[in-house]
Amino acid sequence: MPQQPTAQVTAAEISRIAGVTRATVSNWRRRHDDFPEPSGGTESSPLYDLEAVRAWLATRGHASAANPAEELRTMLRLHGRGGSGAGGDSTELLLLVLAAARHSPGEVRAIVALSDADLASRAERDRASVADAVPDSGASPVRFSTEDAPVLRALYACVCEEGGQVTLAVLAEWELEDSAASGAYRTPEPLTDLLAELVPGTPARVLDPACGSGSLLAAAARRGTGELYGQELLPVQARRSAVSLALAAPTAEVTIRSADSLRADAFPDLLAEAVLCNPPYGIRDWGHDELAYDPRWAYGVPARAESELAWVQHALAHLTPGGYAVMLLPPATAGRASGRRVRAELVRSGALRAVVALPVGAAMPLHVGLQVWVLQRPEPGGAERKSVLFVDAAETSEDSGGATAGNRARGGGRSAALDWAEIRGRVMGAWQAFVENPDTFEGEPGLARAVGVVDLLDEVVDLTPARLVRASRAGADPAELSAEVDATRRNLVRAAKSLVRAAGYEGWGTAEGTAREWRTATASDLARGGALTLLRTVPEAARGRGDGEGSRGTDGTGADVEARPVLTGSDIASGSGPTGNAVKLGGGGSAPEIAAGDVLVRGIAGGSGPMVRVAGEEEAGALLGTQVHLFRADPARLDPWFLAGFLGADDNIAGASTGSTALNVSPGRLRVPLLPLEEQRRYGEAFRRVHELRQEAGRATRLAEETARLLAGGLTGGQLLPSGSATPGNRKDNSSH
């Protein structure tokens, strides 16, 4: 089949392929006359022919140092599109991901070592064995050829080393590169888990009518749901969702269809116990005119600008009586004038049970504070629902960098490292108490409040949690609020003193003349030399058949693995203790146990908050999460704090990260200076002091924000008075002057 001659790469991509820094690539361009000339781009951002670059690197003895995911990206771009094999429809490659994940690692390595002809034949057989797993996979059997072997070999290797989900993400990025579709973002896992948990009990069937890559359905599967139904407009996302769920929930019954859910419902007769959905926002061409008399609009015909309310009613129409729908929606849905009538009917009928405001940065778009709507289909003859719960979780603890909600709103592009354990605790605490007894729910000032249906049905039917929850501060007891302010302020004073002590450390000097330079080695080189051990967790669905048998339930000693905590990447970023659950690891059988002194690095770069942590006693004994890399140093050769400080450097992380929509850190490519142990310890002590400073700064910032919030709320609510103001007992009425 013809090769694609126009695959091009940037200088940054060349550095990742060769495993060198960008500065090295710049030096090559200046010093070597035979370095490939730019084949496109601009003078400031040139592009180079990928095949020419690889050929030049080969003549210089630079074997590719790219991680398996980057190697797969490179092979896909070199191979191009077209034909009937690996360059054709990405469905064929998605199916191979599923087939490869069902082999043991040893079997996959044997497949990678096959000759080109045998590899192509084996890929055809593997593809055929899982053809039924992907919607619209086609009736004609695919024919791979020897020309497809580089892509096939890279794909099998990526599944073996990086896992099926990472491989799927690479294929989805490749497919979407030439697509006009935009806004295809994965809902963060902590948020999907929260949405799934808001559904009481364990529903037998769950539908997501805008399933994307299947993350919400995967969250439902983790909670025990056995039947998963999804519909997605983009065919590539539907196929990715089908394969992803087959990997993540191998025992569940998965049905995925590709079509427009509002215009062409693929499940017209399906009634599920729960619907989970993060629908597209702000879509005006959703079918308003052609669907004007659709029977789904039981609560009123949505206005043209109210596509979100069309999705809400679509979800309700697919619920069994008493079933729950949990939806992630933009805040404008709660208050736009064009949606007032539909909102009023949702409230009046008792279909709307709760509205939760999330912090800015919880999900894309990162600059918007999204809301969670919990709905329940009314039951004929059921009890009257007299109130709606409102939870304002938008104000929550930030990462150790101390970014405030206001800063995030102004910054726009960066995702805060939110404390998901705190968010979940506040939201679920209020929701569970409300569900248990809505009529006696007392709420919590500033966080949660149950508002009567009659009180909500005014001229605007504004369902914004901040407006309704903060109104409850007006009824707070002045003495109780004053005591809370005093306690928080005392904590702030103590934190400020600790911060001053941490900032007062002066254990560093200035390099003379120029910045110090040193020889470095990659983590892979150090691991080969025995100075450290690299460990990671492989989810059960990504392990081959026969691997880890008997790993579910216990860790081999009789201990209940699923009850053990798991340290996640979000925990590292937020500075919290282990908050994950071993259920997500498929029982935790392949998850390494963290020991004090281990260095832990987040597997996904970006956002704010630390990338690295040195494990202490709090983390010891916890299991390692799937998106965390563990570096276990030989204490006779490497100091843990020295190692953590250099591994977490911004330039180091950037140089070892690949990807577009998500930056995956390749741990083996991180570099460490080669220094004597005694000097390492001096650096280690300095890095430990930096860590302490960051922690104290974050703690002081959070307490300052909380103190300011309480003071401002008390002053505006009337519970606190400025110094010198008249008290209620002797205040004079000056309203008539």
C-alpha cells in the first residue's frame, strides 16, 4: 500500500523520538549540514519530514528512545491513512487493542517478535476474534499486509507496556486529528465516580446517551452495574467507548450505538434504572423544529437555546418510574429566561431532586463552574416531593499552590488540583441526609439547603445553588457564626507563624559565575544499574488471561484488598492522603504496596499542584493508583528527597511527557544528576524544606480564604457588625431622615 510522504514533526517531537532535549535538537540543526531541511511550517516553527528525520537519526546511531505510546503515534503518522489495513478505518486498530489486552504479556511479546507476514496474519485473526465488540465494525474481513507491520508491532507493544486505555487514547487522538469535531473531552474520573455515586443503590441498567469515551459508564460498572448502554454522535468515540468498556468491565453487558441521540434515539424502548450524562453544551442545531411534537417533552417544549433541557427530558424519558438521572450541566441552564417554564414544571412535578454547584476546574470547560442536576422520574401514586436540595460545593480547598476560585476564573486555561475527597464528602453527606428524610433535612449554612417547591416557583425559577444556599446564612445564629470565625482566625494565625518559620530557612547559596551543570542519567539507566526500582499498577482488565489468578479479594495473606486505600494522582496534586478505592484496580492484585521513602510521580502532567511526593507513614501500606509511577530508591545510592526534587522539576517533566489532549509522563525518560550520596543528602534537605514551605503556604492560603469568606458572609448577613456599630438593642431608626 502507498506510504504517506507528508508526515511532519516539530523540533519538540524530534526530541521526544530521540530521547534528547530540545536544545540538543537545535545544536544538531546548527552543527550538522546533513540534518534534514525543513519541509514545511514557518521560519520560527519549522516542520520536518518524519521519515527523513528517522533515517538521519539511524545514521547517527540514535535508536528511538520514545516510549511505546509515542512510538505508536510516530508509526501512525508515517503510515498515513487509506487502504484497507492499518491505514484505513481506525476500527480495525481499536479491535486489535481489545484482542491484545486479552493476551498475556508473554504472548504479546511473542507476537511483537513475529516476522512481518506472520504478524499481519496474526493481527487478522485477533481482529476477527473480537469483531462483535465494536459497533459498525463492518461485515467485510480486514486484510493486513506486511506494509502494516510497523503499526501493528507498535500497537501490540503499546498495549503490553502502557496498557489498553493509553493505546486507545493514542488511536482516538489520531482519528480526531483530521476530524472537524471539537470539544471531545474525557470527564475526569473523580467526577464520574461522584456522579455515579449520586444514584442510590446499584442500578441494574445504566444509559449514557452522550457517552463519549465511556467514562461515566465505566464508573457505573465500578459500582456493580451489569448492563451498560451508550449512544454517541462521533463514530470514533463510540468505537473507543465500546473497546474501553470491554477492557474496563469485561463481565458487563455493553451495548454502544453511534447516532444523534435527540434526532435518532438508538434505544427508543429502553427504560433504565439510571441515566448518567455529560451532554454537549450550547448546541442550537439540536432539532428544535423537527422535534417540536416529540413525546419526550413531558415538561414543556425546550426553547431553541435550551438544548440542555432537551437532554434532561430525554434522560427522564428513558427512566423507569423512580429511576434517577444525574447530569453535568452548565450553570446557565439553572437561570436562563428561555428555560423558565421547563424548569418550573421539573420543580412542580418533583422530577428535580437536587442541584450541586462544582468548583471551577472540575471538568471542561475549565473556566466554568459546572453544576450537577439529580433528577428522579415521578412514580404514579408516589409521595409528594415538597423540596429540592441545593449544594454549593464551589468553594472548596485548593491545591497546595493556593489558587483561589477567583484566580482560577481569571486564569481560565489551567485546571486546579481540586480536593476531590473533600468535594465528595460534602456533596454526598448532604445528598444522603436529604434522601433519607427530605422533610426534616436541616441543611448546613453556606453549604446545603433544602428549598420548598413553592418558594422556587417565582417569576424566574432561578435554580442557582449559590443564590439559594447563601441566603440561608441570613438565618444563622450570630453567636455560633462569631465562634466559628474566631476559631478559624486562630488557626490562621498559627498557620501564618508556621509559614514565617518555613520561609525563614536560609540553607542555600548562590552559584558563582554561571549556573552549575552536571552529568545526568535516565531513570531507566538507574533502574538497570540497580540504583532504583520502577513500579506501576496494571489494572486487572489490562492483564492477560491467566495473569494474577486468585488476586481478587485478598493479597495472599488473607487481608481484604478491596478495603485498602489507594493513592491516586489527584491525591498527590491536592496534598491529601490516599482516597482511592482498590475496587477500581480490579481487586488490587497487581498494585504495589507503597513504603515510606518511595518517590511517587503523577502519570499525567498538567494542572497545578505538585507532580511528586515522597511517601511518609501516612501513605505506607496504601496501594499504588493506576496513574502514579513509583520510584523505590536504594538508600545506599540515592537519597529519596534528592530524587523527588529533580524528578519533579518542570523541565524534566516536560521533557518526559508526550501526548496532545493529555500529557503522559514516561517515567524511564526522567533524568537525575549523578552526584555523591553526601551531596545528594544536602540537596535532599533543601528540597524537603521547599516542600515544607509549599505545604505551609497552601494551608495558610486556605485558612485565609475561609476566614475572609466567613467574615464577609457574617457582615452581609447581619450576624457580624463593624467595630463601633450600634448593637440591635440600642440601634436608632434613621430611615426617615
